[in-house]
Amino acid sequence: MTPASMPIPSFDPIPMPAPEPLVHGLLVVTVLLHALFVNLVLGSTPIMVVTE
């Protein structure tokens, strides 16, 4: 199979929905919030299991 006949979609340039620094900042904030809540849930589960 030659590279020209491989079923790879063509590049579709979709513009950024906001300025790049804002997108990166929101990415960092949301990942940190996700890590915080996952830590809260997984860290409090053993406490709940022991006390119930």
C-alpha cells in the first residue's frame, strides 16, 4: 500500500475558539481541578469504608 492511497484524513484547519494563552490556562486550571476532585473522592473512600 503506497502512502498516497492510505486512508488518512486530510488536515482540516479549525481555528482556535479563543486565544492560545487562554486555552492553555483553562487547560491547566481544569486539569488541576480534576486532580483535586479525583484525589478527594479516592482519598475519602477508605475513610468512608472504615467508618461505615
